[in-house]
Amino acid sequence: MSTTTEYTPKTSTGRIAHFVDQRVGGSGIVKEFGRKIFPDHWSFMFGEVALYTFVLLLISGTFLTFFFDPSMAHVIYNGSYNPLRGIGMSAAYASTLDISFDVRGGLFMRQVHHWSAILFVAAVSVHMLRVFFTGAFRKPRELNWVVGGVLLILAMAAGFTGYSLPDDLLSGNGLRIIDGVVKSIPLVGTYISLFLFGGEFPGTLIIPRLYSLHIMIVPAIILLMVGIHLFMVVVHKHTQYPGPGRTNDNVVGFPVGPVYAAKAGGFFFIVYGIVAAISGLLTINPVWNYGPYDPSPVSAGTQPDWYIGFVDGALRLMPGVLGNFSFEWNIPFPWGVNTLSLNVLVPALIPAGIMFTIMFAWPWIESWVTKDKREHHLLDRPRNAPFRTGMGVAGVVSYCVMWAAASSDLIATHFHVSLNDVTYWLRVLFILGPILGFVVARRIALSLQRKDREIVLHGRETGVIEMSPEGAFSERHADMDVYKLHTLVNYEDRKVIPAQPNAAGHISRSEKRRGALSKFFFEDRVAPVTPSELAALKAEHGHGPAEIEGSSTESIEK
Amino acid sequence: MKALSQRRRHPLAAVALLLMGLLITGGLYMAAGSVNEAKAATGYSASDIEEGNKLFIANCATCHGLNAEGSADGPSLIGVGAAAVDFQVGTGRMPMQMQGPQAQAKPVQFDDAQISQLSAFVASLGAGPAIPSEDMLDTSHGDSAAGGTVFRVNCAMCHNAAAAGGALTRGKFAPALAGVSEKHIYEAMITGPQNMPVFNDSNITPDEKRDVITFLKEIESQGSPGGAKLGSLGPVAEGLFIWTAGLGIIIAFTIWLTSRPS
């Protein structure tokens, strides 16, 4: 119709903003991304914690690179820490001591870096547990679950390479264990170890190599994966807990701008503040206590950081011999005797291997068993998926048993029990714990579902005790608030799907296995209350919202 | 000399020669082996030994025997020396509260004079390590860095690099070393109480022992440069803290951030 009038901002800020906007199209991004809706729940924020601690790691780590010398050259320490002055050590360890004692703010930054590292892996783990127990990994988010799992492994790798860098006695012992594990791999183990350390352990190359991995390669891959992870979150939209008005096709919550931009921005500084407070008050990895690395001494209480603890624990749990059966096999080959150290190879690789395999495959295992190929944007309350909750708890228990085993010596000294007994009990728990965990967790989930059913059908207990004219006492039950009722009745009712014949009428072996698993998972179930069920019950009792249990006349006449 | 040469073909000459040879080698071995084991009962009066004997009969003889010869319940104390008594009684480990994997420290039962009398009595039974003198314990002449190296090589595998203690097999343990007096640390090294090995003076010289004590006292008195040390227990304590307190605080904030005004 007519030429559009050019927008002319009035203030100088407006002019600058307009200039930039016309060139980069910022308002379009804000318009699109700022209106993105995210649901609000405390359990959705662990991923954010992981992201923020990662940013904190990048900031504090950059500071540390200015002063750290990743070299295994031999130097004599002449810094401020008296109990180590005049001692020969690697340049890496000496520069770590200098960061701790002679660089202004260095010790604080080291502690920020290390505390945020262990908080980072903890946040990643809790975030994954939340995703698992609420079923957020289901279609279409399976690939993002896998990316998350890769991030967990990368976080562990970043942590372990960093833990080893100071070249102190504690981390050196950790590296020695890794060397032992690598060497236990059949045929190629010794070669891998020689390549890794550039010769026999410890050599003079491992610290610079770990440094490249730690400050460049691993964080770069983490950043890439984080990018993919967040991009997929935006594409898939965030999941939400079931509730009134929340469907599989919408997201109920607040927009990014201004609500989440402010909340998340503020939360970043809260996390930063918490880590800074912890770092200022509590020491972490006091490397000066451990002394420089020397292959001969091993200190009592040598443990890896918590995220590697489960591997250390598995190694501690593994018996070297079982009665007369030795796990160390000496196999005579034509070219000589080769040793297969199953007592190292099995605990170091098998539990972690099983754990990560099941973890990565779980979305497909679940959709295969349930034959559920639909998209899911509504989460399960953990009680409403008893089979999954049971499986998750079994995994957590088996992880925690290995974790506890890594601190078996500290359990022994602090609870005044025998170290040997701790190991024996943990071995028993390693076998029985996951089974018990599965059974107990599933039972608890089913019982909670029954309780929900009971509440829906009979109303909630009000705590009001009434005496009827006949003298009988009963508690008044009140009807549920419809909003709360929604959460209790609106869940997915998974039933056993027996093995189905295929088009040719044949039931394949894998289909039979699926049927058996389906039976195992869903045989015991608690169906949600249907509206007709509720209506029928109301009609039968024939009274209004304030039902009085046990006071109906019929029950007295009987 | 003539008498000796006349009897050189005596039937017992060979036996006498053998005996002499054994005594000389044995004596040399004893002298070489007990370089550190300072001489017995020096500086103790007869009345100290007498009083110590009475205390011993009343408090120790049940397990160690009336003449300290040992029994099924306790080892012989002949030749353990004053240092062993001073350590065991002076740290309250003896008299033992109960039989167990190892004697545990508890409030000391005797005063210094009584401990000295008991030491005098046991030292009078046979030569053993003596209580170290003041200058052997003078940390102002020690080198904490050298002591730290000796400590990490010889002691840290049981007592932990920061001397926070550690577990041994079947309920035995190496205790934390903070708060243990210089004298008791030295005595422990030369007598090897409970499950600890003896570090004699040819293994760790008296000067090195003093360095170790200097190191231990320095790390104890300097405190923790980085803040609360969480028991110096290493990554387990750190992981436990982040999973309980750390995540607890984070969760409290997430709940606060997602709560709605009601």
C-alpha cells in the first residue's frame, strides 16, 4: 500500500540496539527463543547445575593453565611450603605447589576447579537418574539419552585426566592402577601401556599427554556434545510431569524471556556462589600432604575421586583366588607363557561394561518389551513405572556397593569393624543387593500406587474422628481436589503383552523372550482408577463429598 | 700361657674352642644388632625397681606373669625395655581394656612417677630400648622435608600420608598420629607396639627419627592451608561431602527457585 516508515529509535541505547539488530537479526532469535516455554520443577535443574559447573571449570581451569607446568622434568622445590622444601620432584608437582602457596588466589582457584569438577560429575549423574526414573529418555529423546551417557563418560575422563596432572603420590598410585588394568588386557595390554606411557611406567611423557587431553581434547568434545544435547532439548521441547491441562502435545510453563533467562542466570550465580563458598571453607585434594610421586610408597587411604570409585571398589571386591581356583591364568603358548590376570581384567572392565551397555541400550530395551513406539512428552512418576524404578534401583544399588567397597578401609576404621568382614559382606551384597533392590523398590512403587488408588476411591484422611449415634468411631474422609486427583489417576497403565505371532503365524524366539520379560515386568500392576469406577463407587455409597468411612447404615445392619 | 699350651690336646679343648667361637660371634652379633637398644636400667634406683615390681604384680601380672615371663594372654616383657613400657602405659594402651585385634589407646591409668617405676622394673629384667633423651626429640634440630620423605616411604602405607591413620587386616589399624607426643612417636618406632614393625637405628637412624617427628609436628601445627580438612581422608570424604552437603544445598536452592508464591 504505502512505504513502511523506517523505525527510528529515540535514545542512544535504542539506536545502538537497532543498529546491531538490523545487522544480526537479534530480535528474530529473541522472538523465537524468548517465547520458548519450559516447565518448572526442581528436579529439572540438575542439567543446569552440570552446565554451570562446567562453565566454572572452564573459567577456573583457564586460570590454572597460566601457572601450571605440565612437565615431568626433575626440579628441586624451593617454594613456601616448608615440609617439602629441598625435595626433588617433577615440575608439574612443583608448579601445583606454587599455585597452592605462591600464586595469589591460586589455592582458591585450584579448590574451585576441583570442587566444581566433582560437583559437575555428581550433577550429571543426578540429572541422568532423574531422566531415567521419570522415563524422559523415551521416544523421541533416545539419542539425547545416549549423548548424555557419552557426556557422563567424558566427564569421568576429564576428571581422571585432571586428577592425575599434579603428579602427586595419590594420583600417581591411581595412574599405576590404570597401568595395571591396561596391562591385564590380553595380548595388546602391555603394548598399549608402553604406548601410553612412552615406555615403562611412569616414564616422563604421561603428564604432558594427559595435559593435552585434559585441557583441549576432552573439554572440546564435551562442549560439542553439550551443544548437541541442548540443541536436541530445544528441538524436542522439554518434558513435563503430568497434571491438569498438560498433554503430550503442549508444554505448560514459563517462557525463557523474561522468566527463565532471569531464573537460569540467577541460578548460575547461585551455583557459582555455593562452589566458591565450599572452596573457600573446605580443602580438596591437599596435594602437599601426599608428596611427590614415587613408585615405591603407597599411602593408606588411597582412593580415586568419587566417580572412578566404583571401578576401584570392584577391584577391591574381586577375590584373587576362590578356594583352590586362581583367577590368574598362566597359559603356555608355543612362544612362551602368557599371563591372563582375570582378577584384574574382570572387575576393572566387566561391571563398568555391563553398566554402560544397559544404560545406553535401556530406551530400546524398554520400547521393545512394552512394544511402545509412541512419542512421550509426559513424564512418569517413578511409582507409576514400578518395573523401571526397580531396575533403576537395582543399578543404583550395585553401583553403590562397588562405591562403598572403594572406601572399605575407611568403613573399617570409622565403624571399628574388620576390613576383611567389610569386604566379605560387600561381596555378598554385590550379588544379592541388586536383586533385593529391584524387589523392594518395585514393591514400594506398587504399594504407593495402591495407596494412590485408595486415596482416589475413598478420599483423603482429614484427621477428623466422628462418633456415630450408635457409638462407632470413624475418620472423616474428604474428596480429593480435582487438580490433585488428576495426578493420581492419570498415568499409563502398562499391561503384559504376551508373545505375538508374526505375519506368518510364527512366534519367534526373541518374541518369546520379549513376552517373558513383559510378563516379569508387568504381571504385578495397579490399574489407575477409571472415572466409571469412581462414579460407580460414589453411587453405591450414595452419599456426597464428605463420605464417612464405616458409618454407612448398610455396614451396621450386616 | 704354658698351662694353656700344655692342655691344648685335652679331650675338652675342642669343645672349649667351639664354645669360645660361639660366644665371640654371638657377642659380636648382639653388639651389632642392638646398636639402638640403649642399655637397660640406667638412672633408675633400686627403690624405683622395687616400687615398679609392686605395681607390676598388682596391675600387669595377670596377663604377663608374675615374673613378666608372659602367659597365654600376654607376651613376655623380658627385654622389651623401658621405652616399650613408657609407650604402652604412657598412652593408656596398657593395662589393656580388653583382648582384641590390638590394644587401643584410652585414658592413662598411672601417673608419670608410676610409669617411670614400671619402666624401671621391666628394664631391670633385661636389656631393651631405653626412653629417648630430650635431644633425640628436639624438633628444632630436625628437618621436616627429609622427615616427610622418610615418613612417606616407611610410615604412610599404614598411617596415611597425612598421618590420619588407616586400616589393617581383621580389625587391626594404624592410628592417627596427631596429638601423639614426640617421645611416644619415637618409642613406637624403636619398640614396634601392637602391629607396628620395629624401625631400628640401622633402618631409620636416630636423626631420621627426629626428622620424622619434626615433620609430623610441623604438619600438625601448621593446620590446613586450604580450609577444613575433612579428616584428611582424601577423595572419599570429599565425595561424601559433595553428595550430601553440596548437592543438598543445590537442591534446596532449586526447590526455592521453582516454588510458587502461595
